[in-house]
Amino acid sequence: MSLFKLSPKNLMEKKGKEVIVGITAYDYISAKLAESAGVDFILIGDSASMVILGYEDTFPIDMEEMLIFCKAVSRGAPNVLRIGDMPFLSYQVSKKTAVYNAGRFVKEGRCHGVKIEGGEEIVEIVYAVTKAGIPVLGHIGVTPQRSIELGGLKVRGKDVETAKKLIKEAKLLEEAGVFAVLLECVPSEISKIITEEVKVPTIGIGAGPYTDGQILVFHDVVGLFPEMRPKFVKTYFKGFEVLKEAISTYIKECKEKIFPEEKHSFRLSEEILKELLLKK
């Protein structure tokens, strides 16, 4: 489907009218499932670094890897708004680098926009990217790419100083042109204030019920990533356990020669079989 058919403006129009529901996905089949279920948008997150590539954090994943995931999702969910997550060092170096890499998400990854982590410190970069005509989803609160500086993945906004900073940053990002702000691990009360004070939608992940929308990772929703189950995640299906049982049953049936059965096999015709046996 042409990128012309969808726009982040579709999400902006939902603010105050209906809850926006997003999901983070990384591949063809999960994207296809998300589209079939009726999700409003898909974020191709840099969390693929952990969930798909097996790293311990989001720092190792690069542009080339992110673009592979974006292409897969675009093929699986051609009719859904898709946002690419800019990985570490793809935008921090300079405005020029940020615009170029954001453009690659659109041109090569077939995304309708990008997500950029950070607050006041990246406002000028956000402005440069939006000025280039590339929609940006802001991201404040817990920002994994700044976790070393901030002392880990801890809830942000639990004191007056950081709460005021978050509110200020949301407004600054709005002024810089973001189409929405993702709030990660932020107290519900702060999310409510931000949602009421900015005109763009707020999307929460661990930010309570007062945001304009919610997002979770596909693998968390269906229970496929048992290594990490944050407090804010609700798992709707025990995917890991169910799939593990299926594979265990497959192994058992192979060992006991239950599988493959006749119906899983291909057979020669009687004529060809006789001819082969005669040649022996």
C-alpha cells in the first residue's frame, strides 16, 4: 500500500474521541496479526535488540537491523500506520545525521514516521526532522537510550522537580512538531496533566489510564518473552508455555515414530513402484 494512504494525522484526529491502541512489533507475522486484530498503529521498536536479537539492552541495534524489521512489518501490515524507532546514535550526532536516518526509515523502511527518545536535549533535532517533512513521535519518561545517564530504567516524575520537567518537555516537543508523545513509566497523575495540557495525543506504556492511547510489545501481550515481565505489562496469552509444549510434543512424537503419519507422506504410484522394483 502506498505511504500516501496513511498519515499520523489520523491518530491526531482521535484525541479526545477514542482511545488509540498501538502495538510494538518486529516481523511479518506479528504485524499481520496486529493488522488483522485492528490495531491503530505499529511501532517497530529498538527493543527488537533484546526481544529478537537477544542483547541485554537496546544499545547494540543499528540502522541496518532496524530497517530489516521495518521492511518486514510494512509487508505484514501494509494498511496500518507504521512508526520506526530511531536507534542509539542514529540521531544524537547531528541534525544532518538525524534527518538522513529518519528519511531512511521512510524511504527504505516504508514507515510513516519515526520515534525519537528524549526531552529538552533533543528538541532541536526533532524540529529539524519535522521540518524535513518526517513525522515524529516524541518519547519521554523512561528513555532506555539515556538509561546510563539516568541511573537505569526507573519510573520518572515521582518528585516535583522531575514531574515539572516532564510536563515542560511534553510541551516543548509539541512546539517542535511531534504528532504525539509517548509516556513511558510515568505516574498516572503526571500523565493526566500532560494529556490535558498538550493538543497532541499521548500514548502510554506504564503511564496509567489517563493517556489518549496505550501501547505494549506484541511479545508481552501474547506471553512470548518470559525473561522480562514489567509491572505495567498485562499478558493475555501464555504463548511461551503453549508453544514450548507444542515443540516438546513434536520432539516426543518423532522419537516414538508417531510422526510423520501416512497422511504426512508422499507416495509413488503403483506403476512407477513396480517399474523401479523390476529394474532391481
